[in-house]
Amino acid sequence: MNNKLAIVDCGKKTSTLFYNGKMHTYSHDELLGKITDLPKGTKVICEEAHLGTARKALSKSQPFNAEQLLQFYDDCENKGIILRFFPQDSTFRALQHYRTKHNLSEEEFPKSDDNDPKAIYQLLIDKMEISLSRPKKTFAEDPVREEGYLFKQDLNAHLNYARASEPKAYCFEDDGCKKFIVENIEEISRQLSPQQQIAFGLGDESRYKKTRKINLNEIKTSQLYSIVATLIDYNGKLRIRQSTGALPGWKFIKRYVICMTPFHRRGGVCRSNLYHHGLKNYLKNQIKLNGLKEFPKGTRGVFSQDQDDFFVKHRIEYSNSIRKIFQICRKILNHK
């Protein structure tokens, strides 16, 4: 048992702390003091929704307001407590991982204030590569985050409209993004690695046999279009950031628009196209190409270690392909 790792969960009325193999239950009023009383060097993990987010009106997930949390963060730092936050959407994965490892059913190990910390602990011990976030310096409104939210709202409307075209999605004749793709598809493909070409249907398998030109009916239209749409609106006009007066950079798009982080909430249409649909299909094809059996359905919590390693490897490849295509398209637009 790792006696330097403590897991915290906050329920509606009480909080639980899993430490040294024992579960401790405290009132919310007691919790913060109990955490800072832990030995120096203890790493404390909690879902971001509980200790990483300040309480808002009518909220039940956040027991503490901004002032309490900021003081708590200072206390942890002064007393040598390492505080990190676990992505709340990964708790389900942790539960599935625990059940699979210990051969338990959902009925035998249900989601609860007592079981969630045990499951998160087990997942962190077995898979230490999981991303954890740090405490905020302030809970004040972030103008860049707000800009990203508005940017994503506009992009959502664009993508929803474009995919409603008939008889095929993303095929309105006056669509500026479609025009850009048609005019630059060969240049985009030329700058990609063979694996990156495969991820978006831009390789040799998608070319006409005689002309060797890319068959636009074979490309991953939804995914490629979604990337281009972060740079050009439906009318073909550049998406210039209000705060910078320039095209958005990859860092802004990655964090605030595509939301390529386990801590994202409401990722939007672009993320859905790229990850819920695009990554899922890419992984399915890679599993088949590598002669592997179909992976079990569910979250990564039910994967074997080899399956999880395969998933991580190809997710990184796919994410790098998104970044590369974005950078190619941005460079083309900046030189027009």
C-alpha cells in the first residue's frame, strides 16, 4: 500500500479520504484540516469537480467557495502536501478497471463515495501516466477561456449547418471550407507522413488508379473539414482572434476549441467529429490491420495492459496528425 498517496471524494453531506489502506469519513468542515494534517510529501488526489472548482449557486458537487479553496491551496503548499486533481470523467474508467482487476461485477462494486476513492487509487497505482491538473492561482474569469467558449459556439453552429447538406454532408457548393479542401488537398497530403495520411484517408488507397489524384469521396471528410473550420468560416473568411488580430494558433485551438485534455467539459461538435467518430474509426482500422481481436466494449478500464498500450500509441499518432494538418492549413492561409 502506497502510504504517500491519499484519495479524497466529496459527497453531498460528508467526504471520504482513502489513506494507508483505510477509509476515513469526515464532514466537509473537517476535511480541509484533515488533509493538511497528513504527513509532509503526501500526494492528495481528488476529482477536479470537488476541490478544484469553486462553489457556485445551488451546486452540490463543490463544497467550498473560492476563498476557502485558495487558502487551502496555500496551506497545502506551506505544509508540503502535493495536491492534484483527477479528471471526473475518468472515474467511470477507474471503476471498470478495479472491477476487471479484482473480477467483480458492478453489483459487487458499485459507484459510491467509498468505492470511488479505492478505484481511483488502484488506477493511479497501475497506470501512473494519467494526467492530473494542478490547483488554480485564481478563480477569476479567464478572458482567453471566454474567447475560446465563444469561438467554439460559432464553430459548433458552422459544423452543424455544414453536415446537414444534402445529399451528402459537408457538400454545399458555396462552402468556403469545402473549396479550401478541394484546392489544397494534394498539398496537405504531401506534407503528411504515410501514417498521418492513413488517419485521414489521404494515402495511396484513396487515389484514383489512373490519375493518381485523391478521390474526395474516400477522404475522412468530417474530420478534415472540422480541422479546416477552426481556421476558416463557412463563407471562406479567416477566423481571426479578436484578442490577437491573427489566426488562432495550435495552443489555443488544442486547449479551448478541440479540448484535447481529460479535463474538458462539453467538447463541442469539432471534438466529437475528431475523437468520438474519427479516433474510434481509426483505432478500429488499426486493430484490424494489426490482426488483433476486437477490443472489449466500454472504457479503457476494461482493456488489458497490451490493449491499453496500443490505444495510447495510436491515440498519440492520431492527435499528432490533427496538429500537423492544422499547422499545414494555417501556413497555407498565412501565405495567401
